[in-house]
Amino acid sequence: QVHLVESGGGVVQPGGSLTLSCAASGFTDFTFSDYAMNWYRQAPGRQREFVAAITRAGDNTIYGDSVKGRFTISRDNAKNEMYLQMNSLKLEDTGVYYCNGVRGSRGYWGQGTQVTVSS
């Protein structure tokens, strides 16, 4: 079973930066590079929202409107890891950040890591 584990969350001041990581394991018939990867986040009282996506080879990315120009998604297929570099953080970026892997119609989720932007 594919297992995803997020790390790197914490408390940061507005305008600051933080980098999240997602480590993937448990592959059998497929490899990490067979999965398109995404970041989602969920703030208290809100629905889970899309943050960023990256293609299998890491050659293309897309971002949610609220983070465009501030966040950068990347992946290292040799390490089975995916990252989210967050810059110019705002209070509205606070929430639990989840990594998500997709192959075909199936999706896999990590447990999430808390990001708190506070002065």
C-alpha cells in the first residue's frame, strides 16, 4: 500500500518561508514516478482546497490562485519525495497541509502537517 508522510510544518511569521516535504513509500507494481502529486490544505471550518500539482516527471506544475507566485511545488523521484516551498506566507495560509498521489483514478493521502502563520 502506498504510504505518504508529510513533514516540515510549524509556526512562521507573516512574510516568512517554510518548506514542506512528502515522503512516499510502499510501492509494489508501480513507482513514485508513476504518480502525479498534489498538495492540498484545510483550514479550520473550511473545505479542503487545492494548492499545487506536479506531473509525474516534474516537468509541469499548476497552482491554486491563492498561492500562485508564492509557492513552488517540486519532486525528487530518486528520493521518492515531493516538496512545497512556501514564501511570503500570509495568515490565510494557516491550515493542515496534505500530500496526495494520483495514479489513474486512484488517490492516496498522507496524514497532514500543520502550518501556522502567526505574528
